[in-house]
Amino acid sequence: MKNLILILALTTLMSCTTDHEPNLNSQLSGKWKWVESSGGIDGRTETPLTTGNEKSIEFSSNSIKTYVNGILESELSYEIQQDESIRTMDKTDLIVYEDGRKQSIEINENDLILFDECYDCFQNEYIKE
């Protein structure tokens, strides 16, 4: 009986995770214009005005393209995983890139915040184009 309950609980948990990922992918899909990045050991804030660079990112179902001043700078594959974030110590949605880098995600309608999953790293804010 205990095994049956455990199997049902795991099945339910797995189906919730599976249902959530396509929805998050659809929310991420499209082009996002960079607004600002803040953080680092010195707590600085960078914007298009302070850097002289217009940046954007474009998500498709499994890749992200990074543009600087309209020129493609990089393209990486990614996957979304539920894992513990170093910011909150709670399980959260993480983008895991092919190069091993991770970012936690917050989306609020047309606003996107990607938090680098490392200490003294950056919070990167975007708006939907």
C-alpha cells in the first residue's frame, strides 16, 4: 500500500513538472529587449545607456540567441529544469544552458528577469518586444 501511494505521488509530481515546462517555454518564446543588469561584487548597474550597447535575447523552444546592437553574438541550446536556486534555496524554474551555466527565471507578463545562479553575479532584466 505504501508503495502504491509513493508511485501515485511521484506520478502526480512528474505530470505537474511536464505540464509546466511547455507553458514556461511558450511564455519565454520570442524576442526580449535588455533593460538593465545589476549585481556583481561592486553592486553596479549597467544599462544600454551606460554600456552603449543595445542587447536582446530571443528564445525558441530549445535555443536562445543573443544579439548585441542587432548582430547575433551567440546561440545556445537550453532546457528548463526544476532545481534549487542559490538565491532562495527553494526549487524553482532554471534555464540550464549547454555550457553548464544556469539562470533562475521570473516572468511577469511582458517583464523577464534572469538571475545568474552564482554568487556575486547579475540580475538581468528584459521587456518583451
